[in-house]
Amino acid sequence: MQALLGLARAIDALNERVGRLAMWLVLITTLISAANALVRYGLGESSNAWLEIQWYLFGALFLLAAGYTLKHNGHVRIDLLYGRWSARGRAWVDLLGGVFFLLPFCGLIIWNAWPMFMVSWTGNEMSPDAGGLLRWPVKLLIPVGFSLLALQGVAEIIKRIGVLTGALGLENEQPMEEV
């Protein structure tokens, strides 16, 4: 179990680093958006590339930070029953949800997104808009982001098994972020 907990710590560290880097995309996207608006309304100039880079970065932020958000227990959930259950009950729900819903969903997205990325990359797909950007980088973000989310799902499953087997202590109120 200790080897698996070590793997969970490594996945946690990876998603922590990627998530902290993704946070900077908020600032970069905001600066690009503000500059684009100033140039467009102040100088009457516009570029599709600047508009596209904004939504590329916005998509990158959400896709790359999904694993980080799961690590910090920040995803939206309906807490009607979950919040009232014991730590063991919540661990069971998280374990079963991860195994039967999160990992299969991530696998399905990755399975379907990879060929879409490959077609875009091998065909050097460009935006149909004048002055638009390459499309493959943003399409690559989909399997990468869901791979990070799936990895974090594996880490969370390992931690929940650790709680259920007694390898990790029961935590009543705190999300299980640290192993």
C-alpha cells in the first residue's frame, strides 16, 4: 500500500505543479483580452488570432486545472447526503464514483479526442477564419487535460482505499488532499 500511496503523492505533485502554472493563464488571458479590446475599440483594429488565443487559453485553463481542482476537492457536487456521512462513507462514495464514473468518462473522452487531435495535427488544421491560428494545439489540450484528471482520479482512489484499509487516518472534515 505504501508504494501506491507514493504513486498518489507523485500524481498529487504533478497536478499541483500543472495547476499552479495554469493559474497564470488567468492573468495572461485577461491581459490579452484587455489589450485586444483597447486595440479594437481605441484604434479600430482587430485580429482573429487574438480572439482565438483568448479562447485557447481559457480552454487550457479549465482543462489543465481539472486534476488540480479534483486534488483540492473543488469540483461541484450535490452535498445533500454526502456531507452528513462519516469519512468512511464519503470514502466509499468517492472510491465507487472514481472507479465507475470518473475513470470511464475520462477514458471515453481521451479515446475519442486523440484521433481528433491526430487528424488536426497531421493535416496541419488551421482556423477557417482569416488570420486564425493552428487548431491542433487546442485539440491536444483535451486528451492532456483529461489524462491529468484521470491520473488524479487514480490518486484519489488510492487515497480512499488507504482510508478504508486503515493505511491513512480518517479525516472527518478535511478533504483528503495530502497523503
